[in-house]
Amino acid sequence: MGFRQDHLLGIEPLAPDEIQEILDLADDYVALSRSDDKHSDALAGLTQINMFFENSTRTQASFELAGKRLGADVMNMSLAASSIKKGETLIDTAMTLNAMRPDLLVVRHPHSGAVDLLAQKVNCAVLNAGDGQHEHPTQALLDALTIRRKKGRLHRLSIAICGDIAHSRVARSNLILLGKMENRIRLVGPPTLIPAGMADLGCEVYEDMAEGLRDVDVVMMLRLQKERMDGGFIPSEREYYHLYGLDAEKLAHAKEDAIVMHPGPMNRGVEIDGALADDINRSVIQEQVEMGVSVRMAAMDLLARNLKRRRQAA
């Protein structure tokens, strides 16, 4: 049926076949990115604006590189020095952007739903680069691509998502995506960091790492979102690492060929042992970074195709 979306605001609106189409095209872009000539003209003549209301060196750099490899004119808006700081509303920003006639708008915002609101007000394709505690769709897609390339499939796997579930938009997007692809999902962490009712979503919930990791195919660690915590969610980082930080002893409960993931940036010695994070036999953290560029290239390419079709039909 093809990719049917006008925007990429979250994983929730995507059908399984649309997820597969993004990943299949991303596979092609992995090959392009590994070649001597890394450039395509898929976005030639189009303008991409990156608006990051929240800092994220990794995600912004990945989107910028993706756009440039596809031939887009890429502009990064420095929001710390922009009119936003002078009291301009999100709607005012949308109207200003519309006047610039961008084709692709990449937005990261600290408030859930802000990216969706912008998408309703602009005449271009909008990609959500993370909004509040809502979603981070391209992170889930790059995680899915990493898993599929390492495991040869993206269905009927046993996947443990561990750590700060409560504050993580990465966890939410991954839960939705991996659920759509018929995987068995376990959530592992202290009760203070796992929202109530998660078992009702079809997840298995564990407080003990040894039990939670038993015989899983994938161990996905999450960053402690300390900037979003307003209370004593953990007794101390040292105690957290002792109980929930991933090390070789805890990983031994997973399958022998289980892969280790982390969306970054990592707090070494808190969420994961540094030596394990760098273990090329188990860790795919660097592959996740590489897959991020290719997934974002694929998503922007598909959205741009739909944008061009809509404009031609208008």
C-alpha cells in the first residue's frame, strides 16, 4: 500500500507495512552511507529546517547529516537566541516558518504535543525529533533497524527494556513499535520508574534484573532522565547501578547471543558498565548511531515524496 503519512509525529499512526517500508529504504541508505560517494539527490531543491527547543547534539547532528546526504538545503535554528526567548508563541513561530516556505521541518520540544500543534499550522512535512515524554519515533525506528539487521528479523523476539521507563519517550515509542511487530516485551526497573498499568499494555513487568533478563534476545537500557525527575525516584546512583545497572553478571541471564542497546547519551557506571558498552561482541550502541542517519534519510525521503505528490495534486 506504500507509506501514506504526511508527517512523522509518532509511531502510533504507522501501520506495520509502513514501518517495514521505512526500514527497507533505510537499509538502502546504510549501503549508500558506507560507499565512497555518500550523496543522493532525493531532497535536491528542498529546504530542511531543524528546530531544537531542547538540546540534543546527537539527534540534531544525525538529522543534519541525513538532510545533507540527500541534497537538501539544511538550516539549524539557534533557538537559545531566537524570538522564542522573547516571548514568541509556538503559533507565531509556525507562521514565521510558513513564510520561509520550508519543505521539511524537524522539531524537538520539551512539551508533549507541541510538535503535533506545529504540524497543524505549517504547510510542510514535520518530523518529531522528540516531544516531552510523548514520543521519539526516529529513535524507535533506528532501534528496530539495528535489531532487524543483527537478529535477521523484527518479530517474535523477547526484548527487555530496562531502567527509567516513566520519563522516557524512547521507551514509549519502542513499546508501540515492537508491539506492532509482535514481539514479547518486558519492562525491568524499580517500581518508582515504571508507570502503573503497564502490564495492561501487554508487557511483562519485573523489578528484578535477573528475572527480567532471563533468556531475552535484546537488552535495551535507558538513560536516567534526571532532568525530568522532581523527587527521590532512586536512593542513589550507586545503589541504582548495583540493582539495575547492566554488567556482565546480569547480562549472563540473557541468551548467549543477546545484544545490548542504549539510546545515548550513556551514564557509564550508572545504567551500564563501561566495558560492556564497548564490547563489540555484545554491544550495538555504535551501530544504533550509524542506523540513525540512514533511518532519518529514509523517513525524510518518504515524506518528501508524499509532499511532492500533494503539491502536484493541488
